[in-house]
Amino acid sequence: MREIRDSRALVAIDLGAESCRISLLRWLGDEPEITMVHRIANGPLQDGKHLYWPLERILTGVEEGLRKAAAAAPEGIRSIAVDGWAVDYVRLGANGKPVAAPFCYRDERTLAAKIAADALVSPDAFFAQTGAQPLRINTVYQLVADARAGHDTRMPWMLLPEYVLHWLGGRRVTEYTNATHTGLVDLETGDWSRDLFERLGLALEAAPEIVHTGSRLGKLRGELASLPAFSDTELIAPACHDTASAIAAIAGGMERTAYIVSGTWSLVGTVVEKPIHSNKARRAGFTNQGAAAGGYCFHTNVNGMWLVKQCLDHWCGEGRVIDIPTLIAGASEIESIPGFIDVDAPELLLAGEMPARINAELSCKDFPAIADVAGNEAIFARVIFASLARRYAEVLRNLESLCGSSFERITILGGGSRNALLRKLTEESTGLPVVIGEAEGSTLGNFAVQLAALEDGDQAGQAFAERVQSWAARLALSDRL
């Protein structure tokens, strides 16, 4: 058991596309206790033709959560770290403050930007250089969209989790696991690709410095620092990408284990020591993203609970208010479905009218549509869950072929791990046992990296990776969130 030299609490902020969570780790003797102290509802907002994130509302909620954490931890708070979704960023003006609310990655402005970028750097060349799947949501295409819209490409930008750390007082940086999601990091150097910035007409000087997972960024400053609990609080960059944080929380290691991080997106993959960036991997939809404890998260994006959430939002707008547990329970009773959908069909990645989009997808595959009337909601849900499980099986077959090895189990992390029906359908589709991981795995991984970073030693290399794994194993035994 690792010795606890400083009994002050820690705070993990997990920014989610549907909700943001502020959690507190306190010590009961030598045992960690983790509780969520505040949750902030989140979601992109439509403003004219574009989708934006409500940055001010998020920051107000973060401040409220930190005040609650301070009140709950009279022993003081030793450190704060922030993880969240990837690719979206904040542009900073000359005064260091945001010039506008950040775009949401689902905004359609990147459709034309990607076509323009592909004419300058082919998808195959892009993937060979960065290992990142050239998806239109990636930061690189958003930056190209900015340039096409006439914005000053030299205007500094920061990815969202790191921006929150900067807003709290930290240095302007990008943490490595999050940086790899931009599509602008060179596989060979682990740093920004000067070649890509130049070929795409982007300003390298606008990009922040890339730092290691676990880097210490300075002390909390501003009004919050006047609270006694925050008088000497460090700001730490965890694995700022929430998937990398969640993978860091898998205590038993990843040998012959595939993962599904099930949330708004489903990330299906495994951890590999060296990147796999062949044309075959690109065409199968896989990407190589930095892992917190070394190696690469090698996975593909599959649409996820976005489909369910969009259906629920639609039905709510019509006065049919249904919660997810009720929907899952109803779907479990459905014995047959009209057919399967391609969950990754482009139209299903867009917002609004999701039941109609699902019916259009069914119809194009010659399956009968589902009447969108009260009482049929569970049928829509069963189609979504069955289609997701089928897609997971397809991805895992491709993954085994690319890795040259088979898997013995699947660990499901994230909110979808609570969905017993999806777990059952996944086991049936893949033929593999499903292990339930941490529903709040990103938060546990966030804490594991903080604790490893606060110990003596470098924030990189095998020794740091072992410290992260050791803390992840210990936290996995603590009370669940």
C-alpha cells in the first residue's frame, strides 16, 4: 500500500458532452473515498446556423462545484485536474479571454473544410503521418474552417479541458493525450507537425505547448484561491482526454482485453505499444491516440448514446417524457425488431428528428419503419442497442485482424456500462464475456494520474506509468461514485 504523506483532498473535473461532473477524493485514514459533489447539465446550443458550447454556463458550474468541494473538505484541497471530450477549443483574444463561445464538433462548418484540406493532404498521407483518423470533427478541420471563414489563424487557441485549467490559473498548454486528437501531432516526434501546419495554412504559433500527462501547471489563482481550502492548490494536467483517463482507470491491465468506452460516442479498441497506421487501419476507421500510461489507445469511433439522447429529446419536445432506465427496461421486453441500422450513417451523427432519421435508415435497408407514436419508444431503443452491439462485433473482428491477436474479454466503461441490455447484446454479438468497468472511469483515471504526479519522480516514462497503474488499482477498490 502506498504511503499517504499529505491527507488533503483532490478534485477531479470531468467535462462531458451531456453533463460535467466535479468529484472529490478525501482520505479516511489511508483509504480513499470519492464522491461527486456537483453536476452541470451540458449540451450544444443552436445559434443561427451553428452549434456552440455554453462556455460561460460551464465555467459558472465549475466554480459552484469547486466551492462545494472546498466546503466539504476542511482539511484543504491539494490539487485539481480537468479531463473532457476532445477536439473542441477556445480562441483567446489579446486580453487572454475567449473571443466567442467555442464551436461544437458536430457543427457542419467542417464539411467543406475537410474537402478543402483533403485536396492539400490526402487522407492516407494524413493518417500515415499522425496516426489520427481523418474525421471531419477533428481540431485540424475546425482550424481550417476558421481560416476559410476569414478568422485570424494566429489567434491563440486551447482545447477545452486545458482551457478550464488555464482559467483557474494554469499555464497555456495542451496535454499529450488530448493533443493527439487534434490530428496535428507527428507520430515520430510526439510534437506538433510543422509540415501539416504549413501545408494547411495554419499558424503554428497559435498552438499551445504540448506537455506530458501529469504535468503540474501552477497554483490555483483568482477569487477561489481566497478560500482557505484552496490556499495552496496545484493545477495538474491529467490525461485531459476523457477516454485516455478512463483507460488509465482499468486496474487489471489490458493484456488480451478490448475496451468499449460507452457514452455519447462508443470508443471500441485496445491499448497497443506501437501505433498501427497502415492504410488498412485507416480504411477500417481506426485511430491512434496517446495513452496516459504509455502506448496508444487504438480504437475507432462508433456512434453511441447520442442516438438515445436525441430520441429522448425529441419525445420530450412532444410531451413524451421518458427516462433512460424506463426506456432500457421497456426495450428488454421487446422480442423482435424490424431490422438493424448502420449506427455510423452520416445522417445519424446530426442533431434533431432522430426517430425520423432512424426510420429513414431502416427504409434504405428495406426494413419497415417504426411508427413514432407513444408506446413504440422501446422498439426504437431496442433497434439502437441491437445495432450498436452488432457494430461492436464487426469492429472487434477488424481489431483482432489488425493487431494479429485475439481477445479474451471486453471491458465496458462509461455510462453505458450500467446498461444491462447492451451488455447482454454485446456478449451475444461478440461471443466474449463483458466485464463491467467503472461507470465514472474518467474521474478515477483523473485521480490516479493526479496521485501519481504528486509523488516524487518524473511525469513520463515507465516509472510514471507504473505509479498511475498502482493508484488506479487502489482506487478501483474504493467506494464507487
